[in-house]
Amino acid sequence: MGEVTGVLPGLPAICGKPVHVAFDGGQLTSDAGVLVLAEIDRRLGISERLAGCLEDRRAPERVRHSHAGMIRFRALMIAAGYPDANDCDTLRSDPAFKMAVDRLPESGADLCSQPTISRLENLPGPVALKRMMAAMVDLFCDSFADVPRRIVLDIDDTEDKAHGAQQLSLFNAHYDSRCFLPIHIYEATTGKPVAFILRPGKTPDGAEVALVLRHPRPLAACRNHGARRQPLRPSRGDGLVREQPDRLHLFSRRQ
């Protein structure tokens, strides 16, 4: 039996260049961009920060996937356009995703499956979720090399469409969809994210916005990193800011 080369013969040359069609390209991926995102995650330590908020009750000798690795895998899936956990069963052997989670593309073990990811997503309780939000606020504060003279928190709500009957998803007439309406908090000067609060699909009123402003975690973290709270001052904005036309200004003690 002759050697099988995997090359389709008989194709004509083009501009003097031979044309070969082969089927031995090895493992391929269309999501190489996740490698760049994974490097950003490593430098910022986002997955490790969030994993540190979770209690791992698994038997150490039976653990095959770390919480940090699963969080990175899930975050990269969403970033690459795969929001459904069922996609784990296909992407767990993708070479780019395996390299992003520090595994060899061919000989490395496959990543976690959909049931494992689902167990991870249902693992955090109320306390763990608060710790995870606090970890992201700390990440925001640590992003400044020096204490900024002023921090402006821009608060707004954003439609997050729900497909099905997820708990707390409601019909919102403004967006004409069944959705969640999470509150996003950004630092308006730099555009850096501070915190996100998942909430039902109804439009928040002024009382709820005021409650967010009094929430201890984002504001206390900013104060602990060298900023002090000042009275609310009117500022331009949209969304929530139109109904609650104020932004919270934080000023450094070192003005």
C-alpha cells in the first residue's frame, strides 16, 4: 500500500505556482483572539480574584478543573460569542481555548464540560456574589497608579434580553422585550467599569437609584483608596441620569 499524502492531485498551476489541496491541517480554530483576552486576564488576575471568593468543597485529589480556569473559560466563551453553556462540550477541545486556560493544544487534557460549568454557575450564594462584586471594585481601584483627584460615577441601566422564562426577567415596554435591566456603574472620566448589579427588567425609580448610591461597597472602596464623598452635583447624562439627573462626585483628599 502506497503512502497516503492527503493531497488532491491534478490541479493546474496558477502563475507558475503549484496548487495543492490537503486535508491534514491538524487542529484548527476560528477563535484565536481569545489568546489575547486570556493574557489580559492573566495580567489583571480577574479569574483568580473571582475564584478566591468561592468556597471549594471538592475533594482535592479528584479536582481536574480549577475554579479560576473554569471562570476564564466561561468568560472567554461569552466574549467570543458563545453565551450558551452547552457550547462547552464543543469548545472544550478547541486548541485556542485550551491554550488560553494554560493547556497544550493537542496533548493537553480537554477543558470542562457543560455540566461542570453549570455547577460552577450555580455555586455562588449571596455572600459569594457580594464578595465577587467587591473584588471587581477593588480591581477598579487598583487600576490607578496614583490616587485620582476626582472620580465621577456614571450610573445607567442596560437591556439584557432574556430568552425563555428566567426568574426575575420581566417585560419592559420601553425596550419592547422580556429582559433583565442591570445597573452599570462606570467611572465617567476614564470609562472604566466599577460594578454591575443584576436586577429585574423593570425600570428603576429614584429610590432604587439612591439605594445604589448608598451601597457601601463601591463608595467605601473608593474612599478607602484615598477619595472622599461630596454632595451630589448635577451633571449631564442619559438613561437613569435623565430621571435622576445627578452623578456622584468623589474627590481625592490630596487636592
